Amino acid sequence: MTKLLIGGEQVESGSKETYEVRNPATGEVVDHAAKGTAKDVMQAIDAAETAFKEWSDVTAEDRGKMLTNACELIKEKSKEIAQLLTLEQGKTLFEANLEIHHLLHGLEFYAGLASKVRGSHVPLPQKNAYGMVIRQPIGLCAGIIPWNFPLTLMGTKLGPALAAGNTIIIKPASTTPLATLLCVEQIQKATYGEGKQQKSLPKGAVNVVTGPGSTVGEELLRNPRIRRIAFTGSTDIGRHVMEVAGREIKRITLELGGSDPMIVMDDANLDLAVKMADIGRFFNCGQMCLGVKRLFLHESIADKFISDLAELLKKKTVGNGMNKESRMGPLHMDYQRKEVEEQVEDAKSRGAKAVIGGERPKGKELDGGFFYLPTLLTDVPDDARITSEECFGPALPVYKFKDLNEAIEKANSSIYGLGSSIWTRNMIHANKAIDKLQAGNVWVNSLHYGYDELPFGGVKASGLGREHGPEALDYYLEPKGVVIVNV
Ligand code: NDP
């Protein structure tokens, strides 16, 4: 049974209640987690506020050193963390290890940036007066994390928060608390400084409160002592976060859903584009905010592209993520699978055809899990649910187009605007897509590999603010205007 991590200690939930964490591949119980309450959140707030007094006084260079050491400590347990992640989330071990790699890369990036934060000197229209802008940590932050990438999406919040001198409370998704807890246990042991000067990360600088969004999450949103909310999850809950946290004028960032278009022109490197369409849609069983969710193919290359992609998908072994030969695990929840099934059935009822997939795989060893075959849909009409809604699973609708203007117009017809890509060797086409696609990110002959160096986020219903890049640090710092007059 796991406990909450508050003030550097493992503590039981005040309610003493626990809940089951189940394996999406088998339905078996992996462990029991503490069901935190609003009171537990208040205890975590006390701990994080106390830690803030010490942590915000630590030099920026030492904050960076602590994060570097935290990465070393996570690496020591990476095998165990990856296994827990596969067991609780369902992703393959390969995907779990890649997620840890991304987590570490992100933390190392902010370890390096901690000491690079700059303010500015501002000329003022008064003699002997100096204007300055200094940038200070905000205080107590909260990170609310979804279940699809529990570790990397925790890192995108914890890294810049700590680098900037803040303290943080993490609320993992109810269904994926285990790998997060082990990771944070390691982070809590991190130190900075040499010999006798060596110090530890203050107890309470990072806290984890597991439990339901409706109680633990709500308290994080409502409690005025928390000044900053970083949320990743669905657009519906994102709207709620904005409303509730907005009442306390909290600083918020929202990383929400997406329905990324991938536009393939007739002059693209088609072999590469086929491979990337596979990865872009079916990695993590299609449960990616920035997954390729609508594939637009130029009519002259569409048929060959579809048949090449279908061939690739036929070879994909669907199975338990713990098995080495599995290339795609189950969906994370039964509810998620039903949602994808309904979207596929709706498209079929409107005339779409499943070139491949469109059903659950058969096999006794798969019966207990939430498996679904990789699915490719053609002849998908514009009024199908899978066209207008986000599809958070392994189904890819394909649309043919005659020219780039038509493709861009259709791509932009979504309420979402997270990622987007164009595949072409023609710079005029590439520039037009960069200019016209309504998205927080445009990739040319590439998909987002989670670059920590570049800002990442969405426009329209895909969110607010940015994670990754030096830009993310801005959301964890308050600028303070200072005037000094020499008298
Ligand atoms: P949810 O929005 O349901 O949950 C996200 C987190 O919010 C969970 O920790 C959840 O807790 C918590 N939560 C739920 N209700 C509340 C509440 N009332 N107050 C505060 N917190 C609450 O999303 P999913 O977990 O279903 O994740 C999938 C969605 O996330 C997809 O739509 C996907 O596109 C989006 N996403 C976006 C990303 C991006 O970067 N743009 C990245 C990854 C996912 P609990 O688990 O206890 O319900």
C-alpha cells in the first residue's frame, strides 16, 4: 500500500481510506493507494509553505545542482519505475523507459536554466533614478497530472517550479500514482553543495497527494494559499480549473486536448511520412495530446500511402506491455476504449470504412485488458464524431485533399489547436502551413519529439500558456518593478 508524501514523510491519508490501482492489461490489482482528502492537501500546503521559506533562499546555482542530483537518483531506480509505470498505465516497457528518458532530459534542462534567469535594467525619465525588473518565485504551486504520461507531465511542472525557487504539490491521476510516488521519493533525497556544506532539498519542497480530482484536485484549485496551478488533462476539466482557480486570481497554465492534423503533400518523403504516421498516432496506444488525430493525404498519393500504412499496422503486436514483443499496449481504461469504439462505429455508420482494425483483438491473454486493434478509417465524412472530437486512442481517420488551401482549411476547422505537421519538400508549401495552421506548434517533415528546448502548448480549446523551453520558467516567476533613486 502506498502513502501520501507530505513534508518529506510518507503519511497515511487522514481518512485512512485506500483505493485499488489496477493493471489495464489484465485487470489485476497492482497496489492500493492512499485516498487523500482536502485536509491532507492543507497539511501539504503547510509543509510546502514552510519549505518555500528555505528553498526560495537557496542560490539559483544550487537549485540547479539539486535537480541534477535528483536525476541521478531517479536513474538509480529507473528499472523499477519503468515497471511500475507499465503495470499501472498499460504502456509497453519500451514506452515507459522512453518516458523516463524524457523526464530526465526535462529536469536536466531546467537544472541548467536555473542560474540563467535574468531580470533587466530599464532607463527611466528621471535623473539619478534606476529602473529594474527582478523576477521572483511565485510561492506555492500545484501540478495536476493526467494518466497518459504521468512522469514527463509531472516533470514539465516540477522542473521549472523548483528551478525558479517555488515549492510544489503534485496530484497524479487517480489511476497512475505509483511510478510518480517512487520518482518523488528519489527527488526528495536530492542534495546540493559539497562536504560539510552539503544540504538536502527542504522537506516539503515536493509533496504528492494521491486521491480523487473531485476532492484533492478541488482543494488545490480553491485554496487561496496555492498561487499557481499547472494543469494537464481534458478540455472539460481545464475549463473548470480556469473558472475555480480564476476566482482566487491564481496563475494558471492549461495543457488540454488536441486533434492534430498531419498533412502529407504529393512531394513528401512518403516512406518517412508513413512511418511517422504510425508512431504519431499509435505510440502510447494513441493516448497522446499531441498525437496525429487526423491524417490529410494529397489525392495523388493517398491510396498507396493508406495501403503502406495498413501493412505496417498489420505487423504491430498488441499485447501486455510487460511482454518484450508487444508494440502496443491496452487503452488505459475501459471507458476510454468504449469512447474510441463509439467514435469508430459512428464514423462507420456514416459511410467510413475500416481498412484495418475497428475491433478488439481476440485471444485469451487479452480478454482481461482494454485492448483495441490499431484502426485506419477512410471515407470519413466531416460530420463524423471522430472528425470534430478528440479521439484518445488507436484510431486514425484519413481524408483526401486536392490542394494545400483545402487541407489547411479542413485542418483549422477543429476547436483544438495543439500540434500540426506538414510533410513536403516544397518550401512554399511549408511556409504557408507554418503561417496558416492554427496551432501552438507546427512541424515540417517531423513530429514533436517532446523537445524541452522549445515552448509547447496550444491555441483555441487546446490550452493556455506554455510548458517546455525557457518560456515555461516565465510562468513560475513574478516580475517585480523596482525604482532606485540616488539622493
Ligand atoms: P482529466 O481532465 O479527466 O484529468 C486530469 C487530471 O485532473 C487528473 O489528475 C484528474 O484527477 C484531475 N481532476 C479531475 N477532476 C478534477 C477537478 N474537479 N479538480 C481538479 N482536478 C481534477 O483528463 P484525463 O486524465 O482523462 O487525461 C486525458 C486528457 O488529457 C485528454 O483529453 C488529453 O488530450 C489531455 N492531455 C493533454 C495534454 C497536453 O499537453 N495538452 C497532455 C496529456 C493529456 P483524477 O484522475 O482523480 O480524476
